[in-house]
Amino acid sequence: MLNYKNRIVFTGGTGRFGKVFKDYQKNTKFKFYFPKKKELNILNMGSIKRYLLKKKPKYLIHLAGLSRPMKIHNKKIDQSIDKNIIGTANITKVCFNQSIKLIYMSTCYVYPGTKGNYSELSSLKPINNYAWSKLGGECAVMLYNNSLILRASVTEKPFVHKGAFKDFYTNFIFHEDLIPKILKVIDQRGIINIGGKSQSVYNFIKKYNPRIKKYSAKKILGKNAPLNIAMNISKFRKLTND
């Protein structure tokens, strides 16, 4: 007899985070499914319905969307709206109709970035168009009670840049280190800030790359730029026994 309770469907399986989830598959009790775009297109309600009816997952982790380069969210807002807002709304509607638990990957950039230590109840003010588009997705997901929004601060390993900001603070954690923690909170509902220790990007990266160049965010982005996006992740640590 098939066990549907351990099935997880991932949208955006070909993306950076999705690829790391694929590599982790052998280390978990869950059965992962990574549909290609021709199988599940987040902008095509019919394809979403058909695929999920066929696989009958208990969970859907929504990773699909538009992220980098950040400037694309200014130059092509139609793509940003379609992939991050409308696509997420479509996924939410189908998950609701098929009673599938929805886990949505959002971003720490929805917080203002002026003082840090943002909790899940802190006021929101997205720092750029990308963050606005992710918050737009959150609005749809919040309408569905059987859902979980994860506001993440995550990066690739190895770090893709030659330098790191010494004065920009966040909660960076590598994709592969975050995955087992996400699976620990998969049955939670509401909103959870997820990531690692609050620190500058430079201090995080230099542990893995002592030769990383040190940049000043204030000089490059301007003194009025949001430089402290760090979140309070005490809820996340408690749930994952960190």
C-alpha cells in the first residue's frame, strides 16, 4: 500500500535550493518529487491540479519563483508579479482545494533592515521589489490555514561572491545546513524566521573562506541603505532543538 503521508512535492526543483534538496533525499524518511515545468507550471492551474492529484502529496514546498538578479524585479515587474505573486496564489488555491500542507519559502528582506532582531510579529517594510513580490506571495499563503511561511536568510556553498560586506547583518546559513531543520518544522503553521546566527556577511563567510575580500555596504549601497536585516530566530531554534 502506498504511503502518501511522507510525500513532498517541490516546485522549483531545478533551482539552487531545489538541487540541494535532491541531494539530501537519501537522508530522510520523506519521498521527494521534483516535477519539471512541463509537468507542473505554477502559472497553469490545470497542470498544478493534474500533477498534485496524481501524486497526492501530504506536503508541497514552494520554491519556484524569480530571485536573482535582483535588478530584474525593477526592469521586468511583469515577471516578478507572475512568478512570485500570481504563481504562489495559484499554488495556494490548489493546495487549499486538495488539502495539501503548503510550505512557502519567503525572505528576510520583507523586514525594514534598519535595526535587526526582527521577530515574526515585527512590522514589515520590504527593502526592494524582490521582497515586495515575496510578500505578495505571503499574502496569498496567509489566507490558507494549513500553511507555513518560512522567512529565510540562506546562501549557497561555496559563497558565489569574491567579497562580503563587513557592515551588513543577516542570518546566513548554507542551503545544505538548513534543509534538515526545515524538515523538523514541516508540520508547524504560521510564520517562522529561519537561518543562522545574527552576524555580518563577512564574519559568516570568513570561517569558510579566510581570503574573502572585505567590502563596506555603507560605501557601496549608501549610508541610508537598510544594513541590518538580522532576524530573531529564537522560535526556530526552539522548534529544532538548536
